[in-house]
Amino acid sequence: MKDFLPTIIALILLTILGSGYVYLSTTKEPLFVAKNLFKVKASEINKILITNKNGVYTLFKDENTFDDNWKIKLNLLSKENSTFTLPANLIKSGDLINILESLKTVQVLEKNGENVSEYGLSTPSATVKWQSKEGTKGKLILGNANEFASIFYCQTNNSATVKTVSQGPAFIFTESPMAFIDRNIVDLELENIASLTVDRKKDSFHMQNTGTSLFSVSYDNQPPCPAHPPAVKYLIDQLSLIKADAILEPSANQTLINASSTGLSPPVILITIEKTINVNTPSKITKKSAPRNFWLKIGSRVKDEEDLLYVMVSTSPFLYKVRAEQLLALASTGSEYKSTTLFSMPGLIYDFFIVTKPLKNGPPLKIQGNRKGDKWSLGTDFQKKLKELTAFKFYSKLPVSMEEAGLKPFAYSIAYSYNINPLNNYYIGQDRGKDLIYVLLPDQSVAAVDKYCLKLFSDFCKENR
């Protein structure tokens, strides 16, 4: 029995200690429950004002845009009396409002706020003021960061209570406004461009909107000629996709811009664009030329970063670094934007047919020409006429129905062949009173052609009846 006495005593002591632990565990105050700092949904927030050591900036929803895109208004501390409004980075703006909705209190330290200076709240790391669509407002003051505990000390609204929040999500409020600027630096839409000029040291070309988003192109002191719409659209699309790899801080900007190393004074390439703007009236929306131009300057390669180029745009005060591969579309010359011919290789055509609308109630009029050597059955002038007919340009293939294109019924049909090859058939649409008419091409796609084409067909048919 004596041998078991120590064991029995130990079991009794463990039982007593265990009972005490259960008692203490069940009678102490409940643990702190984390709560959201603000009762607001991210989707309701439409304005945020942030002040920190990097500057003062406001993020706000632009209600003038279709999808309420975010914009940023900057008042940089390094540039006195300099305020700028730019498109904001939508992902970063979304992160900001989501954090405001979900940020939770980690701990409540004191309720009377007597020692705010100890927590850095008298000289905050950041002050955040937000506003909702309904007019609800909130305020967050971030004090010092406790790196060991990974928290910020903070106060909310007008409360003196000192709380803590997680450092990770709250760090976004201390970031530079540069982090919130959209890096897509060119905002262009084809239909809103009146003209576009590309000036390079070796050459230049100019594009002019001739109506309905069709452009002419001029280069090498040559008169304007129709531009090929897919090529124009490709150029505008590529410009619109230019995205900066880096935005340089304002303090470094002026030094760099004044230095010849950027290649921006004068620029290696200068793109000038005259934009059109929508003017709202009570009855309709009209378009007119904007009173200002947009320009894009491309400079030299960045030292030690050969795949990057210096870039500036007229809508921003900042200097950007852009990857050279994004600017490859600007390597094309003006001649590469000329429109595509409607008929190919006129010198090789041997047979040519035009079928017109019937005269009154008679059968359709058919005009046929055959070539033997250099002689045409329709006379010596036919070769000249044929060159005129085959000089037409089509602007683009369009997703329109036969009815919309005036091709049901068509006005004329044209067919030609190269020696013994099969006929190539074209159907010319009705005149709808516009600058262009539609043509059904041999591949059954519909293209737009200058209205002059229809007049030339009419004249040619009258001469050969």
C-alpha cells in the first residue's frame, strides 16, 4: 500500500488543479470579438480622400462615364499648387473600397484617448475620409505601425477610443498616389478621332477622318488617298493598349525631362491627335471637334533598361516607362495604310462583264468586253475605263445584311476573269444617299466602296448601250 501512496496523492492533486482550471475557464470574461470598423458596403462608397506623407489625393467615381469609372485627383506635396485629375487604376481602387468595408478591429486599447501621441495619432501615418452615395461619411486615422505585432493604432470617426487594425490590409492607405494612377496612358476610340499625325525624324504621315470613321492618309507630300480601315483600327487599338511599366515620381521628373537622355526634347516620335467630343443637348447628342489636341511623345531607351522607352502624354504631368514592344505599330510608314484595291491586277483581265438594271420593262442590260492581246472588243478607250474601274478601293468588310446593304435587289453586277480562270463576281448595292455604297465581294462578304464607283458604272453603261 505504501508503494501506491505517491501515485494516489498525485492523482488527488491533478483532480484539484483540473477542477480549478475548469472553474476559471468558465467564469472569466468572454474573449474580444472583432467587429468591422465601418458599417458600409464597398459598392456604396463613391469618394475617398487620403492624406499621407506622399501627398493628398481623392479617389472618386466619375458619374459622367457609363460604368462609373474611378478617377484620382492629386495634390502632390512635391509640386505646390499643382492639382491633376487622371483615370484611376480600377483594380487598386476596388481593393481600397473592399478593405474599407472589411477592415476589422483587432483590439481596443483605451476608450478615453488620453495617450494618442504615444500611438502616433497626433501625427498620423494616414487620414482617410470616405463618403457613400447616400451621403454617409466615415473617417479613419492611422497612427504608428507596430511591426512586431503587425498592427496599426487607429481611431475612427470622432471617437476617442484607440483601437488596432491589421497592418497588412491597412497599409494601402499609406501608399503613394502613384500606385492608384491607371497605367493605361492613352484613351482613344476610333469614332472620336478627327485626325491623327505621326511625326518621326525620318518621315511623317497624316490621317484625316472623312466621315463615318473612314480615314484618308497623306504622306511624302502626296495628295490624300483612302486609308485601309483595318490598318487604321489596328493603329488606334495598339495606341489604346499602351500601358506603362513604371511611373516616375515628380521629384525625379523635372530633372529627367530636362536631360537629353530621355530623348523627349525633341521627341523621337510625336503623335498628335485631334479628338471629337460629345455635346449633350436636350434633344440629341452631337459631335464637334475638341478645342484641344492630345499628344503622345516617345523618347529614347531607358539607360540599363533597353527594353523600355521614355513616354509622355498631354493628359498627365508624369513621365512613364513603356515597353518598346508595345510601340511596334508606329514602325509602319504612311504607304502601309493605303486602302486595298477592289479589283486586282487589271492588266491581266481578259473578260469583263457588267449587268445593269433593266431599261424600263426590258431585260437587264449586259455589257461584255473581251481582250485579244492588247485589243479589246469594246474599243481602244475600254482599257482606260477598265483601269479606272479597277482602281476602286474597298474600305472594310462589314457585318451587314443584304437588305441593309441595298443588295436585295442589287443595282449592278460585275464579273471578270483572268485568261481562262473562273469569273470573279461583284454585286453593287443600291444608292442609299450616303458617301458609300456596298459591294458583295466574291467571298460573299460585304465591303464599303466610294460612291464615285456607282457614277462611273452609270457613265460607262450609258456610253456602251
